[in-house]
Amino acid sequence: MSLAGRRVRGLGEPGRKLRCGSERRSMLQFSEWPPGNRAPAVWEDIARALLVPRAVVMMLGARDSGKSCCMFWMARYAAAHGRRVWLVDADLGQSDVGPPAAVGAAPLPPDLPCCRDSPRPRAPLDAKRLYFVGAVSPRGCTPEVVQGTVRAVVDAQAAGADLVVLNTDGYVDGHEAVAMKVAQIDGVLPAAVLVMGDQVCLRDIIDPFRYGRRPRFLALPLSSHLRPRPEGERRQARIAAFCKYFAGSRERVIPLSQCGVGGISRKALVSKDSIGRVVGLYGHDGCCRALGVVTAVRSAGIDVATPLAASQSVSRVQAGSLVLTPEEAGLAEVPPLPARGSSGGRDLFRDDDLPGVVD
């Protein structure tokens, strides 16, 4: 049975049912955003029902299903009704909160400017919390994505959020993808999961919650006017996001004798293969303070270009698998990096060989 034909129970009034079947489908078919400055009627019904204390709402859907658009609209609706809203974006490749390669969390800014045809912001928000993963695809690093997602939601609630809106990536097909999404739902315990579309792989994610305690899954049929984003456009968006994040960065020397190393061995981190590698810089509190790019290696340390202030100390360096050129990171003034082919490494920035992985 299609998800769009499933009857689901609303969150606000006990016993109230929202119908997401054909009788509501026409309200979701819009040719431009926002149609008359109003969202589809079913979005308003769901957003109104989510105005409850300390709720978490999670977006679930395949690539190009409109999750980010829905996330920002729900957040703006709640903020307009006096709620303190935090956004958590676990889409490593196309994040709207913080730089790529990390789970980002931030409060929704007041009067956030948006694109002409979308409630999404014109550029990624500055993250107040970062949870480093070190890749632009969740494939092969799903435990880190799940851990970062859960910590981000918990920290947002601890910061006083009335509503946390969680966006996820479009990696939904296959055993690893299904297991990751199930683990995210288990860890976050959302009040509602907004399901964009009715692909079979989405039902595989929902089925484990059919019995026992489970969130409410609210099905939103896709708009027929969604525009798929070509891989080239996604890549350029990632480059722009990295350039924005690393703008104004300065190089700092990090002596590895004074801090721990994670992700790879200390010996591997100071090898030439690490030049251009993206790293997470952690403070003594165990939180990721900033991302950096390795620009030079030394026998006892590394040089890292990072926006982290010089006054903030680094107690641990977490190495990711992602490697950037100076142009990809907006660090063109850094001396050219060695050709990747000469070191035997592969281009870890590209994820266009992983169709459907990121949203």
C-alpha cells in the first residue's frame, strides 16, 4: 500500500486523523513557492499539530524530495507562533546548517532571508554546534552520522529549543541506508517523521516501527514540480559552502605531541597523503570547535587552515576521509597541493559515483 494512502493520527487533538491520500493530494501540487505566500494545506495542519513542548520533527525522504524546503517552512511556522526553534542538518553533502562534512545545529535566526522561490536560506546558516564526520557521503561512516545526529538534537534541546527540526540526507536505499535511518529514529525519538514520497525503500525504514513504541509517520506526497538538482550543481553548492566557511581562515601549527589524534594513525596524519585532508578540531570539552584543512605536514605536527580563533586551544584532531584542493576549500592562496594521483589517493571530494547518497 502506498504511504500516501495511509491514515495517520495527528499530534494535537487526541483521535484527530490527517488524511494524506488522494483527497488531499491536490493541495500539494503547486507550480511555484510560495503559492500566494501559503503552504500546502496539509503542511499547515501538521505544523499546527507540532506546536507542542520540546518536540522533534524529522524529515525522511529520498534525494530531491523537498525535505530541506519542508524543514525551513516548518521551522518558520513554529517561530512565527512564538516557539524557540533549532535546526539540525545531517545531510553531509548539501547541508543548510554549517559546512559540509559535518552535522550542524543552530537556532533559527529571526528574519532569515530566503530564496525567491523557496523558504530555504540563500546560504548555509552558521552552525552553533558542529559534529564532525569528515565525508560528504554517509556511506561507510553511518555510525558517525548517527552519533552526530543524536548529540546535535540533545544539545539543541539542552540549549532551550521548543522545537527541533531535523533534516536527513537522501541515502535511503539499501541495507546500510535503512539501518542508519532506523538508528537515527531510535536515537532521536522524534514526535513525528515527515515522509516525503512513497518509495518502497521508505517503507523498509518505517516497518521496524510498526509495533511497539514508535513515532508518528506523516506522509506528504511529492510535488510534481520538484526540480532534480544535477550532480554538477550539487558539487558547486558544496564548493561554495566550503568557501564560505573557510573565508578568512588562517594557518596555525598544531603540535601533535600536545593533542590526541583520531580517525587515522598519528604517523598517517603527518604523511604527505594528508595534505588537503579535512580535519575536525576539538577542545578540552570534547566538542568540535571548527573544521580545518591540512596545508603542510611536519615531523611533529601539522599546519591547518581554519577559521578557529588562535585563542582557542585544540586538544584533539579528528581526521576525515575527505580531501580538498585549495580551490575547493576557498584557500587558493595556499601553495598548490601535490597531485592526488602521485600519492595514490583518489578524489574523495566527489560523490557523483554514489547515486542517491546525498540530498
